Amino acid sequence: MSGVTSISLGNFYQSGGKNLVGSAGGSGFDTKTIVDDLVQVRQDANVTPLQTQVTNNTNKSSALTQLQTLLSNFQSSLNSLRGVPGFDTASQNAFDYTNANESSNTSVPASNYMDVSAAAGASLQSYSIDKITQLATASKQSTGDFPIANSSQSVVAASSTPGQFTAGIVTIKGVPITLNAGDSLDNVAQDFNNFTSQTGIIANVLQVSSGHYQLIFSSTQTGTANAFDISNANTLSQVSDLSGVLTNVGIATTTGGDAQDAKFTINGIEVTRSTNSVSDVISGLTFNLKQATPNGTAINVSVTPDTATVQSNIVTFMNNYNALAEFVSNQSQLNSDGTLAATSYLATDTLTNNTLRQAENVLSSVPSGLGGNKYNSLASLGITFTDIPATTDSTGKVTQAATANVLTYDQSTLKDALASNFSQVKSLFEFTSTTSNPNLAVYTGPASLPANSITVTIDPTAPTPVFQASYTDASGHPQTINLTATASGSGYSLAAPANSDLAGLVLLYASSNAATIVVNATQGIADQLYQSTTATLQQNTGALAVEQSALQSSSQNLQNQITQQTSFIDAYRTQLQQKFAALETAISSANSILQTLYAQQVAQLGASA
């Protein structure tokens, strides 16, 4: 006889004291797999997409950091070409670097007689060095001969002794120098040199020949103002209180040891200086004199722009722009099926694409106010756009995406432009300005120049003082902006409001009189691009900082949602386990009932038999 004695649906597992898999008389369900699969479905639907968004945000943030570095490099190279505003900024501006070239009117090179160096900002002029009369020299004196075996032998006697120093004190320029009995020649030299920084005199031991020595005293600086006579107590109080210390050593001026000043004639004017390195005659120029010139020899010094430095800075700016363009292309790579590559994190990023497009527009433009110049665009300098193909490695993997509109240049065209019209090339890159009144100067230009001519009205004496800037905008509408005036010395500092079209403009007016002054200005491509990248890179408030902050906030919100959804899923897992546990209990009970019924049926059948 047969009958149903159990229901078997799978194996349960032990969890929380409940028999969920593998219990005797259980369902036979593989419940763990069922629960895991159900939980995974909910995980895939509710958590995985959020985690993917967090990963995407992280990758995008990392790419934006790379963009920031490239933009910073680009901006740095623009800064050297834009004409850094303010005072004493020549060393930061490539167009202010200069060269000093000297030439002789004879066959002897000018460099035999002098070298000239020019600092950034030196005036571009020529000068004639008509004559170098003499060089600056230092005082030099020596002792008599010391017939000693070596310089470590004593030359200081306790009492007056011919041919030796006498122990005692020599006071030079108020500094007491003590010589002790038994001091060697080396000791004596060191005694003087211990106070060189105060006396301006240095002592050196000279071996004239075997067994014969002298002590040489020299001033550390050239020129008659630094002359001395160490044997004369009456030379301007330089040496006093001899006390007989030097009496027996025969101090004498050496040949050519009289101090003298340098003398040379520049543009017909004789100049006298105490040194042969003269940097205070013409601002920005240093003349290093080497020897006197013969009669009839003249040297011409010409200060010219350092075009090599400018060209190098222009090439650096191009390279930094190209690196930016190539990065953006790499961020927009496509798969073979036309879909975006997994690493194209910024392909749809508006800031990234707009930054590059805006730069391209400026680079291909003619700055307002320069249209009449021969060199009024990058193209006129031989700098043009080109496209470069993609590059791949040996496996065919793309290492650099194809990039449109990278900059290239013709070296000879750029070099010729710098040589033939340096000022126009400078205006193409820099912010430049002139004013109709020398009392008004542009300290900093605006971030964006709305007009090439601005009329500044100043009247500090009016009942209501007037400080205004007026111009006609690109649409032909007259505009007037009130400037903020701050008293500065005998004049004023005038600044445009931060929310105006002239934001960033600062004018310095060195007068208190009323005046109407015209400011003519142009904003070259380097300054335009520098200002726009500044707005993008501005810490905390710049477009990049704002986008990075938004990504961080987004990721934090997503992480909060992930935490919440994870909590929900954990609860869902617990619910499933509880339901399957209840099912297991029910099936186990059913199996027990079936077995009991079966046993009763067997008993009844046996009894009836």
C-alpha cells in the first residue's frame, strides 16, 4: 500500500534559530539562492544605478581637475604676454624684455672695453660711449719684506724691533685691532680680516720669493671714497692710535695702488663712479667697464626688444593651448559604433566645450581697434589652426584622439613680424592704453573692454564730486558709469563697480583739478583669454569650482540615497527570510499531519484485516 507521507520542495538553511534549508521534513526549496536573487533584483534596480552615478561623478571630477591644471598652465603662459598691469611689472612681461648690443667704431670689439646688460623695461634707445677715461681701482698698500722661512713664523715683537710689528693696538675706522707678541704673519693677516666687514680693508699674505714675504692691504671696494692709507693716522680718521705698532714694517702704497674713480663719457656727458659696474646712470642699463678706450674709439649701445624671449613665450602659449585642445578631444572619444567611449567623462560637459570654443573664437579674431594694423591677428603672424589625426599604439589602441583646430606656426613669418613691427605684435597680445592727460594712468584694465575710447570726467570740486566714465557700446548706445573715487596722495584712485561693464578698471589720477580725459585702449588676445580663464579658475566662485562643488553635493546626496536604499533592502531580505521560514514551518506541519494520517490509515487497514 502506498500514500502521500510528505511534501518535499527543497533544502533550507539555519538562520536566526529557524530552520530555513536542510531541515528534516522541510520543503526542499534552495531558499538562500531564491532570497539572494530577489535581493539582487532590487539591488540592481535601486542601488546599482546610484553607485554608477557616484562613480561617474568621481571620474568627471577627476577629469575636471585635469582640465583645471591645463587651464592654469594656459593662463600662466598668457600672463607673460598680456602686459601684467601695475607698476614694476616689466620682469613679468615678455614684451618688456630687452637686449643691449654694443659695437665699436674700430676693428677692436666693443666687448674688449665694456659689457652692457639691459633689464626688462629698459627704454628702447641708443647711446654713445664717447670715451672710457679710466677704471675704478682700489687702494693697495704693502709692508716691507719679511725674511722668514714661512708665513707661520712670528713677525710681532713685544717691543720696537726693526722689520717687525710691535705688539699693541691699531684702531682703523674706530675698530681696535690687537696684535700680540709672537703672532705669525698669518695671524696678523687674520687679525685684520676679522674686522674686514667694518673696516673695508682685507689683508693677504704674499710670498715674494723663497724666504721673503709681504703683507698686502687692499680696500674691498673701489673708488676714492673707499681709499685708505694705513700708515697715516691723519687720513680722515681711517687709521688712528698707531702706537708704534706699524712703525717698523715699512708700509708703502704699491704700484697702481692709489684708489681712483671710474670715468667715462656718455652722450657727451662725463660720468664719475666709484665702481666699474655702473647701473645708476640710465634706468635699466648696467655698464661693466673693462679698460680705458684709446683716443678716437667710441662705443655705440643700442637697446632693442628681446624678440627671442617673446617668440619663446608665444610658442609656450601655443603648446599649452594645444594640450588643452587635445585633452578635450580625448574626453570626447567615440566607440566604433558611434557611442561615447567609457572614458569620455566630459564629452557633454558644457563648461569644458564652451571654454574651448570661446578660446578658439578669440584666437581667430581681430581685436577691436587693431583692424588697421598689418599685424592684427594670429594668422598675420603665421600662426594658424590645423587638424591632427588620431595616433595609436602598436596594438591599435588610440593614444591621442584626432583633434581639430590646434595651433601651428611658420617660424620665419613670426620672426619677421617681431623684427619689422614689434609694437604691433605687442598690441595684438597685450592690453594697451593711452590717455590725453599725463596725470591720468590706467593701473589695471577691465576684464572685458566694451569700447576702445572712454571719456573720463573728473571734478572733485563740484558740490557733488563727479567721477564718471562714458563710452558708446557696440550697439551704438551711450553708457555712463560712476567710478568709486578713493583719495590717494594728491590725487585719486578711480575704480569701476564690480557689476559694471568696466569691472576691473582702475585709474590713477595724480591731480585734484577738474578734467575731462580721453582714454584710448585695446585689449589683445592674451589679455582677453587671461581674463576669461580667470573667471573660470576663480577659487570658490569660478565656473570650475562651482561645477566641482555641484558634483560633490550630488555625490553626497546619492550616497545618502544608497545608504537609505541599502537599509530598505536589508529589511526586504529579512522579510523574505521570515516568509520562507513561515512557509517551511507550514510545510513541516503538513508533512507531520500527512505522516500521522498515513499511520492511522495503515493501522485501520491492519485491524480490518
